[in-house]
Amino acid sequence: MSGLPTVPEQGRPEQSAPDSRRARFVLGLDVGSSVIRCHVYDRAARICGSSVQKVESLYPQTGWVEIDPDVLWLQFVAVVKESVKAAGIEMNQIVGLGISTQRATFITWNKKTGNHFHNFISWQDLRAIELVKSWNSSLLMKLIHSSCRVLHFFTRSKRFLAASLFTFTTQHVSLRLAWILQNLTEVQKAIEEDNCCFGTVDTWLLHKLTKGSEFATDFSNASTTGLFDPYEMCWSKFITSLLSIPLSLLPPVRDTSYNFGSVDEEVFGVPIPIVALVADQQSAMFGECCFQTGDVKLTMGTGTFLDINTGSNPQQSVGGFYPLIGWKIGQEVVCLAESNAGDTGTAIEWAQHLDLFTDAAETEKMARSLEDSEGVYFVPSFSGLQAPLNDPCACASFMGLKPSTTKYHLVRAILESIAFRNKQLFEVMQKEIHIPVRKIRADGGVCKNSFVMQMTSDLINETIDRPVHVDMSCGFGLTRRN
């Protein structure tokens, strides 16, 4: 049976008190789907102070998932101030700020006033589901696929191979943005007047922090939108043209570690250099030290994300692994192949709201108190099923319920479903991404659950390293300032 060693990596942060009132520190922020978290790091990459706030999602209609940008901004500012206070330091001792963000959650706003036209549209949002089905089944997509297969046959270009496999998903920004452009007249008018900006969470925060003076994203965030060409390292003129999305909407793409300007003094009282923008899964990959080709990261947070380092070459699969840019630092470009399951922490949180338990920590003991789930199975698909099934219409459900079924069986079935989905993703990766796995490392809140971790390890017959600190998305800014 495969083990689950706890491996404290060299350089991973340990909690500490500040060395000196004159010392310099770096802020690492992670704006995730569930929480906003901020850590204050000292020069030895130790955590000196932290703060966290829960992100509240809005559900204005069935299948719609939004986030209030005004609330998110207030929470962002609050966690920074609270973490600096917790560290016992002054704001003028902060010499750099790195921001990791949830991906493919986007917003549009008025270029002149900075006012947003709508709430953030979450990566979990399903409003474009009909557009996705329509496009993927269209004659045009079939023509594109067949043409690119022919072009790949003659040119052997990986770019044409990827295009021949490409399909839209609800998790891509592309068709959700197309939906906004089709349905919000205010946005349509702003585009006609060249007065509309688009941004994922990182771009919008940069805009807010600099009082509108900076407009940019990084390669890791851009590559997750479905609007970016990882082979050419630029926004895809083909896809944007196909969907009638003006290129003028999209921000310039910068290195992940880059001088993104400084926070306006009015925000925190002092200018703070913004030294990194990075997508949260790529940041976690970096934090897990998955620097070599074949290194694998398994993140279990709101959703499950399985990533493999593919070196400098993007790779696409039929089953649902997409090529992403992990990070670009100077001349170094690291590529990943990624797939995901949309409902992991969400399923556990849902069960908690049903009063099946009071604290998520109880679930491991509840599951272990039974020999098995007594034939009860759970399908974790509140936001559809991703790879390898790729069915956005799949519904969450329990199966095998009996008069003898208790809440303990339900909880065990939910935890088992997470491990089964991990196995599905891992098998697709092994089958379609032809790179030998070097090591597997886990992170995210759900990886604290040893029942899920051990079952996953047993199902895939691999050892999974679990770090002491499961929060791996906050520290990318340390690559610039340490």
C-alpha cells in the first residue's frame, strides 16, 4: 500500500516572529474561490503574520455563480492590513507584493470611470452551457478539427494537433465572455465607444491597486482563459475572431515575475511594488517545487486540479488535459498539462450545510468508522463533470441508498467520490500525456483529510507527498524579493 509521507521542503515557510523592526518583508496573497489569504514573509521565507477571509459566492440564477467585486476589494484590503498587524510590523516595511488568484473568473469595466458593468463571473458559472454545446457540435468546429488534422499530417506541427483536439468548456472564459458581449447592452455600447476593459481577477486587482494606471495580466493567468495560444505565447487571433471578441479588450501579457508598478499610496498609506501576478494552480505548482518535467501536483481545494510539468513544450490531450503556461520568468518558460474536477471542497461544504457534520475535520473519523460505504456512491458534479467525461449537464446524485444508510455512509461516499475522481484524472494523464511521472505532491485544504489522501494513493498505486503547509499559492512573490 502506497504511503503518504509528510515532507517539509527546504525553503517552505515556517511561522516565526519578525527578526527586527527594521527588517523588510514581502506580502503573498491568494485570492481563491473559497477564501482570500495573506501571509507576511520575512527574508528567510518564514511566515510572520497571516489573515484570511471567506469569499462569498452569489447565485442569482440556477447555474450562475458570481462574486461581488466591491465586497472582494474590501476583503482584499482588509486581509492585507490584518496580516501586517498580526506580524507586528509597519506597512512601510513591505518591499514587495505577489498576488495569486483564482483563474478564469472575469469582469468587464468602464475604462474611463473604472466602474464595473457586472459582477465577477466565476469559473464555476454555467450560464454559457448552451453556447458551449452549440459550438462544440457545430459544423464549423467539425470543419476546424478536420482541417487541423490534415494540416498536422503534413506539417507535424503540435499547434495544429492541439487545434484539432480543442473543444470549448464552461470553465474557459471564452464563451462566458461571449455570452456577456451578446447579452449586456451596456458592455456592447462601451465596446463600440472603445471604453471597455476585460480582466481576470489579477488584472482587475492590479487596476484597483494602482488606481487605474496599470492594465496587464501574466502568462499563467492568460493561458487559462481559452483565449490564449500557448504555442505562440500571445492572445489567439483565431479564437477571438471566431467568437467576435475584440482584441482591444484584452490586457497586455507580462512575465509572471515582473515589475507591475506600485500600489497607490492612498490604498495602504505607502507605495508597495507589485512584483508578481500568477494563477493559483500554477503558483501552487511552483510552491510544491515541481520544477522538473514529469513532476505532478494534485491540488484539492474548491475543486481538484491535477497538473504535470511538461517542460518547455505545451501538450494537449483528447480526454481533457489542456496546455497551460506554468510561469514565465525571464527566458524560462515552464508549461503544464492540466485537468480538473469541479467539486471537491464544494461537496464537503455542501454536506456540512446539510448538518451531516459540524466541522470538516470530523469527516475522516466518520469515514474510518465504517468498513465501507455499504454500496452508497456519490457523484460530485454540482458544476458538471469534467475530464474524462466532459459533461457540463451532469447532476450531483447519491446512488445505492437503503433504509440502513446513515449520514456516516453519505459522508464516506462523498470522500470516496473525491478519490475516485482523482483516479480518473490520473489515468487520463498517464494514458494521454506521455511523460513518466517523477513525483506527486498534494496541496489544498482537502489534502489534510488522510482518508481521501490514502484512498487516492491506493487507487493510483503511487506515493503522494503531503507538505507541512498545504497553502501553496501565496508565496510566488518571493521569487522577486527575498
